[in-house]
Amino acid sequence: SPPADAPGSVPGPVRRNAVVLFLEMPLELKSILAQMHHLLQGQAPGLDAEQRLALLVLYASLQYRQAYSPWTQAASYLWSQVELWQGFKAQERLSRLTDSPKEALWELAGNIPYGGHILDSGDAEATRSLCQQCLAPSAHRMPGPGLPTLLAALQGSPGPGEEPANAPRGSQPGSAGQPGSFSPLFLPGLSEEEAAATTQALIRQLPSPMEPAWVGLCNSLKGELAAGRSQAMLAALQVAQGLWQPRGPPSIPQRAALQELVGQGLEVVQELAGQLKECGWEVGVRGLPPKGQPRPKPRPLQRFLLEEAGGFLALLQQVQRDLQCGQEHLQGPPCSSPRCAAILHELEQGRVPPHWLRYTLASPPAPQAWLETLRCRCRLLCYYLKAQTGVPYRLAAFLHPRRLFLALRQETARAAKQELHCYALEQQVLPTMLPPSNAHDKGLCLTGLELRHAAWDMHSGQLKETLPAQSCQLPAIWVQATFRSWKTRPCVPTYQCPVFLGAPNAFVPLGSQQAIIHVALPCQMAPEVCAQQRVYAVSVLPEDNTSP
């Protein structure tokens, strides 16, 4: 990133005749603060006042968080200086119209300039939480490190848990780059130039690079960001190198490997289709009973399992037809079907064809790994069909997992002879990883949930902040349908944790519409902090072929 005084190094004639088309935002938080503070000099009066600096810190934090948006946001947001100027103008007007301008500005910034155009509910909640932490009065601010420490560092006041008054300038206990103590003296009554110089000096005292925890994110994301940038650079270099290499027909070893992959895939899907058909005639395509037998009326949960198995069987049969066509194409004359050619091309490139991706979790794996996920799903579906009750369920095994909870509510309402809308879902985190053995008639148990951006404390049964990059396994969660009534507020803070489908250590898109369910998890930190860190859970398939 260029330094904040980079325009001063441009020759005068060039600078006078240059036209600014766009301004590239630096990648580091410290550089963003320095650049924006330099550009706003002389344009925003009272820039170094406490309330103006709070808006500047909020803008820089939101910009810096965009670097981690693939892991913490459903989408990226192109905020510009327009939102910052709107905040300055609203600040001036509110100071004349209301007695509590800070609280009003916090509400407006979270709902209009920054949060107004955000469609995803999870992103909007995190943005409102950041606005509260920066702009709300001290009585409404959430305690803890991160943004309060950064705000205190630039305002020349002690942060949470720091020594006030005459601590040495730039004292930084703890590891470099972590939110530490900043207690420089801020002298009141300074002129605009002196206040600007003081703020620039405070910005220079910030560590570089700065950890994600400064803006309310999990520190483990730093390694993922570095790995993602390295992979992107490697991919760009490979593409640039491939531009100079003519592409010819596939070589003989590649064709032989493709034939082996197609043959292996045929064996797998035929075997899995046979296993599903052995579970009962109801799984077949037509679902017709044998002659002379009436059609049974399955319970809602059983009907859900049969529909899932039927949809999975239809996918296996479609994959079988595609692979048979591809095998004939490889062994005999070329096939005229564009679908067959497209599927063979994708398999040759080591990718799962898009025609099969409707039953794929998160990012598509390699074809061999995808076949293993089919095998695992088939084993789980057969296990559920044979047992039906009293078994732990993995949401990753289903094509439509939301219907599982609808079936649970339907079954409970039917047993009580009540309307469906009278029942809501209630969750409870169990103290162990094992499901209960004596309550299978009252609900269902979820297992295989992987917690990310936080850790689970087994002793206290609460969420806690995490430092390592690896994810944490959640205990079994009991879900039941209860009659809707007035609920009392829990004594312990509770975070509504979204649950997505995914694979272990794989990228998961965080769109709120893709969340299967929200699980109420007790937490040691404030729920708003969990929203800032974008804590979520992922339902994954078992890595071995023995555990359900």
C-alpha cells in the first residue's frame, strides 16, 4: 500500500494536470486510517474530535473487514467516502435536533448508510453491532477488546482494562499486532493542525500488520487470508503460463485415467442404487405397492425419509445413465449428445459435472471424493430408513434438510391433535457427544456439527472465543417441537447460531437463506460479539464409514 503522503512525491506539473479516476484502498487497517485521515484534512472541520474519529474508525473497520469477507460475510460491500460524509452531516444535524445525538447516530448509521442496503440478515446484524460498538454512548457499548481498544487508541484515552492518565506513549503489552494498551496523553484545546498531527502520531503507533481481532474478527482468519491470496496468485500464474501453451487433444494416459474413473463411478452408483432398493419398495421411482396390498400412510418423519431416499435414488440413476453414455463414447464411436461431451470434459478436468451438483455440499470436491460422499449418504439414509426413530441425524445426509424439522412439528401436532402453527422448535445442547437413549418419541437428535470462529467449553456448556484455526466439534443437540407460549428470557446470554451444510475444513457460503436452522447456544461473550465474528456451525458427513 502506498503511504499517506504519496501525492506529495508526484511532480508538480504531473499533479496539476492529472485526473483522479479512482483511489485504491490500502489493504491494511493502519494504512486505511492514515490515508483517510490525510484526505479529509481541510474538508471535514473538527475531524479529530471524539465523535468524528469514531465515524472514521467505523469506516476503516468496515473496509478492512472486506478482506475477510469470503469467510465472514455473505457478500462484499463497496462502501465509499459517501457513507462517511453522510455520517458527518447526520452528526451535525443530530447535535442540533436531539439531546442524545450519539444514540441517534448509532441507530441511523446501522440502519441507513451502512446497513440500509445489506440484504443478508447476518451481515446486517454484524454491521449494526459494529456501529453500536463505535458510535453508541459508553453506557451502551459492549465491553471487550477490539474496536473499543482501537477507538481509545485514536482518541488518546485508555481502552478497556488499561492504565489511564500518564502511561508511556505507545506502550503495547502482549504480542505484536494484538489489541493491546495505548494510553498516550491527549491534550485538550489544540488547534486543528496540532490535533491532526497528534492523531497521525497515534495512527503511526498502531502495530503493523494488525490482527483481525482489532475489528471484531477471529484471529485465526489471518492464516486463511494468506492461504487464499497465495492460491489466487498461484492460479493466476498458472493461467498466464498456460496462455503460451497450445492445447491439443487429450493424451493416451489421460484417456485411460478417464476410462478408469467412468468405470469406477458406474460400479459405485450401481452398488448404491441396489442398497437403496433393498431398504423397501417405497424408495422406488413409482412407489407402487405389491398387488393386493393397500398403500400405507407413513408418518410425517417416515414420509420425509422415503422422499429423501427416492430423490437420492433418482440422482444415482441419472448419474448411471450419464456414465454409461460416457463409457460408450470412450469405447466406441463418438456420441452426438452435447450433455455427454460436457460431462466427459468436466471429468477430464477433475471436476464434478454441474448436472450432478444439486446434491453437493458447499464447494464441489474432486470426482473421486464426490463418489465417497455419495457412498456415505447412502449408508446414512439406509440406516435412517431401517431405524426411523431413536437415531442421531446428520443434516448433511439430506437433500432438503429443512423438511426434517417440518416433519417433526407435523408429527408432534398430529399426536396432540393440534394445529401445526401452534408448535415451534426448541433446542438444547446436550452435555455429551452421545444422543439420549430414552427420549426418541419426543424429538430428534442432531450430531456432526462443526463450530467455526468460536470454541465450545464442555465444562461450562457455553461458547467461548478461540485462538487456534481449527474448528471445534459441537455436542449433540436435542430438537423438539413445543407448544408456543410466552417464553422467559434465559439467564445466560444466548446466540442464535446458524447451521449450514458443508464439508470439514471447506469453504461455506454464509448467505442467511442457506442456513438450515438457528440453534440457541449459550455464550460467555456478548451475542453481538458472536455476530461480529460470524460464528456459525456446519453439518458434515462422518469421515469414517462406521459411525452414523
